[in-house]
Amino acid sequence: MSSEKENPGETAEPEQLALIRETVRQAKVPRAKPRTWRGAALAKELPVARVVVNKGSLHLDQFFDYAVPEELDEAAQPGVRVRVRFGAGAHQVKNGRREGGRLIDGFLVERRATSDYSGPLAALADVVSPEPVLGPDLLGLARAVADRYAGSLADVLQLAVPPRSARAEGRPSPEPLSPPPVPEPGSWARYERGPAFLDSLARGGTPRAVWNALPGPHWAEEIARAVGAALASGRGALVVVPDGRAAGRVDAALTSVLGEGRHALLTADAGPEKRYAQWLAVRRGAVRAVVGTRAAMFAPVRDLGLVVIWDDGDGSHSEPHAPQPHAREVLLLRAAHDRCAFLLGSTGCTVEAAQLVESGWAKALLAGREQVRRAAPLIRTVGDGELARDEAARAARLPSLAWQTVREGLKTGPVLVQVPRRGYVPRLACERCRTPARCRHCAGPLEAPEQQELHCGWCGRGASDWHCAECGSTRLRAQVVGARRTAEELGRAFPAVPVRTSGRDHILDTVPGRPALVVCTPGAEPVAEGGYAAALLLDGWAMLGRPDLRAGEEALRRWIDAASLVRGQPEGGTVVVVAEPTLRPVQALVRWDPVGHAQRELAERAELGFPPVSRMAAVTGPPEAVEGLLASAGLPADAEVLGPVPLPVVRPGGPRRPGDPPPGEQWERALVRVPPGSGAALATALKQARAARMTRGGGDPVRIRVDPPDIG
């Protein structure tokens, strides 16, 4: 018994020591810690993750390699959102693993067996979601857009991939529907090549067309039929429109032509969760057609067969956030990369659209003149001569013809009154013939702010000896016509008629077909049931007098968009435009010939070296910063620098537009112009120069914008 009690006592001590030693040994083994994964085993296959981090700085526009912990091996697939530690120095290395830095978001773009970086790698901190949102096609498109606009890939991805919603990701997308039948041509039969265009889409072709739409409400349905033809071929389609009102019209047309469940609507009005759910349905292939505003230009449509942009001249298509791409150029890149069909449609015609046809890249899709005469309203003009002789115009800034047109129109329906926005800066023009005053050296607009000496707004050179190249006159004029008082006079003149307003603060979508006065600013015109009986386009000089290369083109586009809402001439529709009838945009409106106007504008710009025939970049910032960047940039040999010229100083507390300098600071702007073929070299040179300055100095106030929409 005693020996039996002693034997357990003798064996107890070694067992306890062994247990303690084992505990100590286990304690010395490093435990994997999420976010740093210190001591964690790496993935056995492809242990390196290539990541694009959410840092828009140009000197960080590259991929970064991270180690993939074994625990994240399954979830860390190409295309997913990840969290990484960024900013740790090479001295912050423990046990062969880089540590430190702060957590930022990114996208995993590739898994690799080895890294190009020879030093220790930090580990992926986390996989935010296993949902792959960045495919190879979207990554390639984002890279192409970043290179074209001298921007960073991270900035483009911020525009291309919407913010995550966990609830939206958790819900399954609907099952994809089978392709619909080929739609009938419908109102496309009014165009000479319309049915052939739809037939080519339905057969899987890739036609490219610039479409000058007839006035009236049919354009949304015509877009829907083109989308239906692309879907019938088993491919996808993408439609980008300027605003939510246009998106709503195309959305309703798609539902009417194709039925429910075949398309997604991507607009900011839907809210982040619903919009992300729709975006996921597109990426997963559940929906093959998309209509949306500017951000939809990056929508990841599978088997893309058709891209459509409506009203490409609208400023809403230009993205205000870096690198500020234009939806038209992004869709042109998609058409080239995805080898799909392209359709640019508008009731007007931009110079860029005319250039696509002139170069042979796209075909013109037009209606015959008889169709145009039946669809367009009667256009009548009132110029300076009539205004000077008109007693009614002197008393109320409204000519007798306009009073008469309103009175007759109100007998049968609503009357539209387009009033230019207040605050347009006047452009100088010849007092005798109204030809815009431009610089002899670079053809930039001449300015005389606050009655100072005349100088060029582009290159800054003086022009004290200016004379008109058309008529030889040396006298200038600047037109600024008040618009608010004119609208008030209309309301007083017709007290028994309701007056509706539509503008920046409150935009109407539709108005009833009953008699009413609808006063609106350009771009805010509501659609009237049955069309407007008449329209007044007031104060044309306020639109034509803008200090912008596109002033005439933009005025004509605004006028035609408004006139397209008026009934056709056979139904009595009449439009009165208050502007000098001899001016080219006014003549184009009278003839309803926006294509001819764009072709003549293109020919003049080609002669003078203006965009889009040339490529241009604006460099803006403090004077010493602009000078330093241009001096260090290896610009192409054929580059021409215009300026720099000082920009207006923004008052503290005053209104600011995107791109304006900080309040109270004096900035300058230089324009760099290159001929066709050198645009990519210009963007690369400016991007590299700015990245080098940021690397040396840590920050750079200079702003670069390739293809600025407003150059004076």
C-alpha cells in the first residue's frame, strides 16, 4: 500500500513539469493578430496580393504588393475590397514582416507567386467583403481614363465603384431573363438609316452613329428600341443621360418597350443602398441594360454591345471630381476597348459630334428635310433693329411680336418662356457687326475688366490697336440684358393666366396641357402634355455674349432643346427668339440645322487650332507654382503655351464654382495646346511633372485639367 502511494508521488512531479514546459513553449509561439497578422502563416499558393490603394496622389499611382495570410487565402480573390496598412517605413520590420502605418481601403487586383519588391511585405489587414467588384474590364477602363486625363487610378475607381452597402450585398440578385424579341423600328422609320441601324444591332453588329434627333417626345422611345435591339442579340447596353429627368423618361420608355426587370436605373435619387443593389445586379449579370446619369458611364455591363449618350453638350456630363472625365470620352473609350456599337444622340449637335462624322469614325443618322419641317415649329426672330423701333419693347423689354405670339398661344395651350440665367460675364464684340473680338496672336477672347486696357483672356497680350476683321470697325460693345424684369412683365400682362416657374431651386418635370405661362432657365424646361403652343427665347445676347469658345454652340443647343418641346408647325407651334437674326446660331435655329452649324464651327476651329481639333490642358495655381511646373514638364516639342493670365479673385464668402481658386488668393492659368496625336504625350508629361513636384515638396497646389470645357 505504502509503495503504491509512493509511486504516484514520484511520477506527479515530472508530469507537472512537463505540463509547465509545454505551456511555456506554446506561449512563445507568436499568435496571428488580425490587421497585422503578426506571425501568421502565409497562403501556400500565390501568397502575394497586388493592391491599388485608395490614395489619389499622383506619385502613388501604382500597385503595391502585400502578403496574404493563410486565414484570408479563400476570401482574398481578385476584385474584392481590402483593408491594408499604408505608410510604414522600411525600418518598421519585425520578424521579417513590415508593420505600422495607418489602415486604408483598397482593391485587390491580382494574386501572384512572387513580388517585384525585394524587401519585407506587410500583410493584408482584412478583406472587407468577398464580393468581387473590380473586374479586369473595369480596371482596364479606369486605367485608360486616368492616363487620358492625367489623373490617378485611385481617383477614377472612386468614381467607378459605388460605396459598399452590406445589406445590398447580402441580398441575391434576380435571375437573368432571356433575350427579348427584336423590337419594331417604330419612329426610327422617320430617319433615313434608322431601321438599318436597328437591324445591324439586332444581328450583333457594331454600328457607330451620330444621331440628330427630330424635335418632339419620341427620342426616349427611340433609345429604348435601340437598347432592345442590342439585348435581342444577346449583348448588353448602356445609356448615359445628363440628369434624373431624362433618366426617368428613358426608364419609362424601356419599361414600355421591353417590360419589367430587363434594365437597371442608376441615379443619385435612388439612394446609396438601392443604387448599389442595382449596380450589383448589373455586375453579376442579372441585368443586361443600364440607364443612368454621369456616374453610370463606368457601369460594369456584361458583354457590352451598345453604348449611348444623350445630349453630350450638356455640362452635367463633365465630372467635377478628379480627374474630371467627360462621359462622352469615357464611352468612346469603352466602344473602342469593348468593340461595341456607339450612338451619340441629341436634338442639337456639338463640334465633337461633328468631328466624329468628319473623321469617318461614325456615320450621320439624320432625317430628311420634309420630316424636319413637319416636326419642327415655326421660328421667328426679333433683332436689335426691330427692338429699337418697337414701342412695346422699349416699355417692357418685350417686342410686340412676342406679345402677339403669347396671346395666340395661350388660346390653345401652355407657353414656354426661356429666360437666361443672371450673372453671365459679357463678351466683347464689334459694335457694328457683332463679330466676337479675339486676339490676333492666339484667337483668344479679348477682355477689358473694370474698364482697364484691352487684353487677351488666354495669352494675356495687350490689344490696344484692335479692329474688327469683318468690317474694320474699332468700336466694341458688351451685352448684358436683364431677364428677371421681363418675366415679371409677362405675369403682369396676363393676370388671368397661371404662371409656373422652373429653375435651379425647383425644377418641374411636367406641366399640364392647359393654358399657362411657364418661365424657366435654360435646361430646366418641363415637358408639357401635348407640347407647348408657343415659346419665347428671350435675351439671346445674354447667352451669345458669354466669354466662352462654345457660346454660340451652347446657345443654339439651349434654344433647340426648348424649341423641341413646342408643337410642330402643322399644329401651329411657334417660337420667337429675341436675338440678332444675322448671327450664325440664330440662322441655324431658323433653318433647324444644328449639324450645319457644328460643321462650320469645326472648320473654323481647325483653321485656328482650337479644340477639339487640337488637344488642350489648363494648368492653374499660384503664379510661381504654375511657372515651376511648366518649366519642369517635358512637354512635347509641338506644344504651345498660352499665358499664363491671372484669374479673377474669389471674394471670401462669395459663390464659388468647381475649379475656382481659394478665396482671396491670386491664381493664374496657362493653357497648353498640342496638335492631334500629341494629346497622350501632353497628359503624360503634365502628370509626371506634377508627381515629381509632389514627391519633392509633399504637396502641390497646381491643378491640371485636360480638355477643359470652358476655356474662354
